[in-house]
Amino acid sequence: MANPNITDGIEKAKAWVEQLDREGVNALNMADGILHNCKAFVHDVKIKEQITNHETKIFTDFSKKMFEARKELDKSELIFRTNDEANYELTLRLWKTQEMLAFWDAINKKIET
């Protein structure tokens, strides 16, 4: 059975993601923070370990993708680079947040209340 506090957090995080067009990167910051705070409601050590491992994997993938993008963007003209990098970073941040939302949706079904 899903934890109601985590379910509420997931719904709030999703609502922030839906406001991305209006709120920009702040919407992703809020969603990520809410999902991070959901860990407070997990008491099973094995599930906490799964969460930590998944967060580490997602952050590592995100960092690799950003590094590769910056190498590619360094080849473009400076006048276009800043805007292109900002757009790509926002796209990657959205990917990271959506990955964590999907993970929390799945893991919440395993958490006992």
C-alpha cells in the first residue's frame, strides 16, 4: 500500500512540473526538492538504499550528458552557445525530474505505511 505522504508529494511535484512554462527552472527546483523530502517518509533500509542508488545513477547520467553537451556546444559560435546551453540544461533537468517522478511512483507502491 502506498504511503499517503509520499503520494501527496508526488502529486505536488507533478503539479510543479506542469508549471514549467510559466515558472521556468524554479518549477524543477521545487519538484526536485519535494521528491527529495519524500525520503523522510521511507523507513525501510532496503528501500532507502534503492532510492539512494537510483538518485546516484540519475545524477551520474545527468552529469555525463551535460559534459557531452558542453563539449559539443563549445564548437558552436559564442553568440549562440549561452542560449543553446540554457535550453539543453533545462531539457536535461526536466528529464532528470521526470525520471525521479517515475521512480517514486513505482517505489511508493512497495512502501508500507
